[in-house]
Amino acid sequence: MLLHLKDLPPADTQNYLQHAIAPRPICFASTIDKEGKVNLSPFSFFNLFSSNPPVVIFSPARRVRDNTTKHSLQNVEEVKEVVINIVDFDMVQQTSLASCEFPKGSNEFLKAGFTEEKATLISPPMVKESKIKLECKVLEIKPLGAGGGAGNLVICEVLCMHIDDDILDADKKIDQTKLHHVARLGGDWYCKVDESNLFKVAKPNTQLGIGIDALPHGIRYSKILTGNHLGQLANVNEMPVIEPSFSDDKLKNIIQYYSINPEDMDRELHTYAASLLNDGNIHDAWQVLLADETDFS
């Protein structure tokens, strides 16, 4: 299916984009107006865009149905300060409740059952229940359009962070396994980050990976290995060589039972290598893939 977005109603465009571009972190923004009235509202059009200077951006979009603007946007236009409270699983239902379109002047802290906590450098209060709070000054508000669905980029400099000690590791860094982020998908869908779905991907080698184009033909065009597997193999900085001292019982069994049929042996070697790569064992996977050149007798 090919979609030309200019031909779609704004509501359909929004639906397709929000389902496709996900998961999105949630900015839970606390703001005040010039009279000092507090507003608290979540936005999933949000992310980190610079660390020096530290800049985050969120976008309160104009409502698709009637082209009105949100109280948070009106507030940061009046008082250019905002606390961005990071949302985790423990507070997601209350955060969703705060997104209700309560009348202007309503305090969503009270409506959603959150606790106001005084910020250090700016006027809007923080959400005490949030495990990470970012005190920010608004550098610029950039409208992206005038129609319903148009975003308004609120560009914020982070002045300071408040981090709950309970989510820190021994080095006083944030332990990803202790902070169960939630993020927005399309419609009513969210996702939760926890130990059951966390995984690591090795950063590209500082000495440059050899690249998938440098992989031997039989590996590069394997019918077993996936693109993810090839990416792992190609992240080494030089082509591995056969290590005569390498020993593996399963590898020996494959060589023993399939040596008379090279096609079957290649399939078994690649299947075994794939399982090693799934476990992050790149070194042994390479040795297995090079094994047809090794004499195990």
C-alpha cells in the first residue's frame, strides 16, 4: 500500500504516523501561566536533540478536530519554563488521566493524584512521583503550521536533573534495568521497558567494522543468517582467522556427521552460528563459520 499523505484527512495521517513511528518517549510537562496556575500534560512528540547544550524538544500539536491549542502551549508562551517529568510504568495510568481536556485553570496534579514538588531553579512544580525530573527553560517555540494537527516545537534547555537514588547503579549512573520506561505507540497502545525485553547492541567498532560487503560470499548470502546476524559479524575490525586451538564439541559433531554432504554441513554450521550470535557470542560464531577449512581429525 502506497499512501500520499497530502491526499489523506489529517486524522488518518495522524493515525498512520503514530502507529508507524513508535515507540515514542513521553514528556510529562508541568507548566504555569502568567497568573501562576499550574498545568500538567503528557506529550509523546518528544525527544533529546543535543547534549551540549542539553536540549530536549516536545511538540504540543494543534488539535486535529477543531484546531485549538493546548493549555501547556499557552503557558510556555506566557512563562518560558517547564519541568519535563519522565514517565515510568508505575505512573502511566495517572499520566494518561492527566491528558483529559480539563477546563483551563484546572490543576491536573489534583485531578490525576500527583504530588507537587517545588523545583530548584524555575517556577513550575515537579511531579514528585516521577523518578527523573528535568528543569528547563524554553529557548524557542517554533510553529510548524496553522492547521489542525500542526506541531509547535517547544525547544528547551535542560538546566538541572533530579534523579531518584533508587534507580542508580554503584557508579551513580542510571541503571536501565531499574527504570521501567513506558512509551506511546498508536491508538491506545503503549509499551513497557523492563528486563524481559532489554537487549544490548554493540556499538560500531572505533576502528571501523569490516562491513557486510567484506564478508565471505557464503556467509553474506547465507539462507540461515539474518541481517542482524550479518551486522554482528561485520562489526569486527579485521577478518577473523581460523584458530587451530579452538575446540567445540557441537562443532565437532557437525563436522563428523555432515562432512560427506557439504550443503547439509553448511546449513548446520550456519544454524549453530546463528544460535551463538543470538547469545552475543561473536567470536565462537566466526570460528564455527570458518570451520569447514579446519581439520578436526
